[in-house]
Amino acid sequence: LSERELDVVLGVAKGFTNREIAQQLSISDRTVQGHLANVFTKLHATSRTEVVTLALQRGLITLDETQV
């Protein structure tokens, strides 16, 4: 995953909405949606929960990083 895609995944893991992620990263909601679509494809995921689970299992993010 790209660095920006990982930033989006981390926001999802923290429980943020697409709008909240967009505001934190200073990008549009649509850009967040695009990054998430890429993540879903790359990880072969079908839900936001699965994205976070797979990212944790593959060591792309850590539980420490997900603390709000």
C-alpha cells in the first residue's frame, strides 16, 4: 500500500468516517473513497473491518498506532 493509503487505513482503524479522515489529511472525501477503493482491491477485502484486520495481520499497521 502507498503511504497515503496507509494513512487512510489508519483512520479507518481509529473509527473515523471518510469525512473525518479527509479533514485530518487535508484531502477531499472523494479522494479518501478512491484510496479506500484501491486498498480494498489490493487487500482483496470486502469491508472496512476486513481492511483493518488484514492490515493488522500483515503488519501494515499496529495496535499502538490505532489508539485515538
